Amino acid sequence: YWAAKKITRGVYSISNIYSIERHWDEAHPKLVEHAIQQGWAESTEGFNFARAYGDYWKEESRDPGAMQIRRNSTLACLRAECGRISPASMMKINRSHHEGTIVEPRWGAADCFWATPCMHDSPRSRYHSAASLVAHLRADMPLLLRQVYWSSFSNPCCGVFQPFYLRGPRVPANYAVGTSTYSADSPWWQANHVKLLCDLNYGALHPKVRDVFDVTEHWEMGRQRECEAEVIRLLNEGKTDAAVERLQQFINANCARTGREYGMLNETLSGMLEARGAEYLYADYLKQWSRPNGVPLPGL
């Protein structure tokens, strides 16, 4: 039993909680009838999908209060940017920890008590950010450039978004390396290790990460414009294979650069952590998780 809503104007957000209430565009033909039969709603008048179908009373269900705060936060950010939303806007929203609100983390993003758009490891939650994605869909571009997928491994606040074009070029082969157990040659684990180091002393280490990756993202966006201009020129000349190869070179260069930067940051942050020590509310929790998974973390 389902409901679907088409967003044609403005902005919208969902966050692990039912968002559709009284208005939708498509639904299961017996959506309301079934809810009434189950005793979840009294009549068709005033029927509210989110209220009727949400299992808010079950202990094992997601915390609806935390998820509602998370949705309110992302929706407020989108509304503030409405009319000028860009990939950079979405990256900023994905990195949010409710900064500047009444539920802003008390000691730092990693020590948060609430579910945030950028969710960190915590014994208080079964969930954390494994990756982040911004999909830029552009109907006015050539087919090869119509979709750009800005992808970031692990928590986006401690990582970098990289652009991928999946219609022609390929993702580098080493991006398939890695399992659920720590692997130093896995791009995902390299990124997640940076994030785990930051968690142990977020105030001291996180600014170092942003000093590196903010520059990288700015460079990528500038190079993206130049690269796409070249691709359009090649397509106009009928050189489709050359256009695909140009995009492949752009992707490969980004991946190689960020790989080196993650390696440098893992080494630098480990040294900073050994010198400054850990200041993390959930250090014992991280210790219990990291050791069985073979994750090397200084001081744990």
C-alpha cells in the first residue's frame, strides 16, 4: 500500500519518515480502504497517509521525533536556497549537523544526540552515513552530459564530492575494492578512516580536512565547466568517442587526486591525533566497533 507525490514546483524533502499526508498524485487503489479495515483510520474524510500508515508506537521503529527534526532541517535549508539551488547547495545540506539551530550539537558533530543529515557513528542510533550523493539532472545538455553524479564516500562533512558521468565513461576499477572489513587499498575505507579519525577529535581535525577538500571541490567545479565545454565541441564535430575519452580523463584525474589527498590526510590526521589526544564522547563505542573490523585508530 503506497502513495506517490510529484513535485513540479518548489522544493521537498524526505528523511526516513512518511512525508505524504492528505495530498498525493498516485496511490494503491485500496490505500484508504485498507487503513480503515485495519482500524488505522475512521473514514475517508480527513484521511492522512502519514498518520495512518506510520508505526510510531513500536519500540523497534525509527525514532520519529529525530527523523522529523532531520526532515524539517533539510526542508528549511532547501527553502532558504530555493531559486538558486546548485550542486554546491546540496553538498552543504548533506553536510549539515543542524548548525545554527536549537538542536545544534553541543560539543561537535560527532557527539550529536540527534539524527542529522550527516549522521555520525553513535551507540544511540543504528544508522550512520555510508556515502552521500548529489544527482544533477540537466535536460538542456547533450545526452552524454545530462546526468552528473557527485559522489562522496562515508560522511560528507569529512569527505570530498567527486563528479561522475555514467552514460559513457567508467568508474575506475579500484572503486570496486573493499569489503565490510577494513582494507587500506579500498577508496571507501580510505575515506571512512579519515572520518573515524576526525570523530576522535572533531574540533581539531575536521578543519584540516576542509582546508584540503574545499579547495579540491572548487577546483573540480571549475575544471568541470572547462571539460564540458570541450566535450560539447567534440560532440558538435561528431567525435563521440573522443568526447567520452575526455570525460574519462576528467574522472580519472579527480579520482587519482582525491586518492592521494585521502592518503595524505590519513597520515597527517593520525599524527595530529597522537599529539593532541582524543576528545570523543563515544570513544568506547568506537573502540568496540573498530577492533573486530581491523580498523587502525591511534590511541584505541
